[in-house]
Amino acid sequence: MKLKEILILVLALLCLADSIILTFRAAVTLGLFLMYGLTAALFGYAFFHEPIDAFCARWPGSALRILFFCGVAFFLFLTSLMTVSSFLRAPTGNEQVVIVLGAGLRGETVSDTLRRRLDRALEYYNAHPDCLLILSGGQGPDEAIPEAEGMARYLRARGVPQENLLLEDRSTSTEENFAFSLALMHGRGLDESTPIIFVTNRFHCYRAAQYAQKVGFKEVRTLACGTSPIYLLSAVMREAVAICALWAGLN
């Protein structure tokens, strides 16, 4: 086998292994289907690259090849946008409201992605113990309790008192995370002009900031955390689709 064939096959096997792990360890999402689609495409090219290359060498295959590489370039642009956005709007340390965006439970246990967000929020709380943590996340069909309650249990077990926690347990999307959290802030005498921090994974920072501004927040800062390599590719692909939908006005 040529080096190119070996590399494609190795990538296909890695994607297959990752897809299988996600199937048993994560919720069924668009990201999972995209991973299986990518895996199938890699295996297809690994075994049929010669006729595919021959087709792409002449019209109309050459046009499809150009479109493919344009798509890859656009995906890399979106990935760069996600990454750069996670380093913008760093907290000043004066913000007293921290909104932690939900990211799924496994029954009553926080997922790895959500745990990373909570640990990041906990770091900020330990440095600013007077801040208010708004835990935002409703209950999905495969969750035994609302995400907000699971998040509160996690933080209470690590020493955060209940009076510093405010639970928003109705949201089912990022936009609702911010809209419903803002409604709770109104009940505490706070409003859109109150400086806030939102906590999420790096890949999610760009879109989250857009929704925060969309619902009316004026002073928004970002507290980003990393993502497990197991979930990263599927999450980034899913987020790329979500950003395109946002730009198209579909969500």
C-alpha cells in the first residue's frame, strides 16, 4: 500500500473507534452522525480512491473536487473562528454573575464536557467567592434530572454554598440559556447592563457570545475550557453546522 492509502485508512480507523466510543459514552447528536458520515467517507476513499481520483481528474469531477476543497477551507475558517473567539473578551475579575451553560447529563451525572465547564466556573468562584453562579440547562429526554440540578449538586459537593447558586432549569438551547438566565437576573434586581461571564467550551464561545448579545446583554465576557479529544472532532463539526444555521437565520 502507498503512504497515502495507509494514512487515509488509519484516519478512517481512528474515526471509527471514536464514533463507537461516542455511541456508548455520549448522547445521540448531529455530531455523532457527522462522525459516522466522515468515517464512511474515509473508508470509501481508502478502498476506492483510484476510480474516485480518475473521476475527479476530469469534468464534472474536477468541479466537485474544487467544491470539496473549498468546503474544507471553509470548515478550517470556522474552526479558526471558534478558536480565536475563545480567547477574546477575557474576564476582568470584576464580573459578579457567571452563567454556566449546560452540556448534558448521563442520567444524573454531569458529562465530561459539562464537568470541564463546571470546573472552570469553580476556579473563578474560588477566586471571587461573592459571585453569583447561574446554572443554565433544562432536562433532556435521556436525563433523569434537569441539567441545572445536576450542575448544582456537582458544585455543592465541592463547597459552593446554595446561596451562590441560581438554577435555570427550563432551557433547551443556547439562546434560551441566556434568555431565561436574564429573566432570573431581573428577579435579583440585575439587568442587561450587568457585566456577566459565560462559561463554555472553546468551540462554543463564538456562537454563545452571539446569542448573549442577541438576547440583550451589553457587557459579556468569556471563560473558556477545553474539550476531551474523544468529543472534540464531533463537537467542532456539529458547531460548524450550527454557526452556518445561525448566519442563515435558521436558529
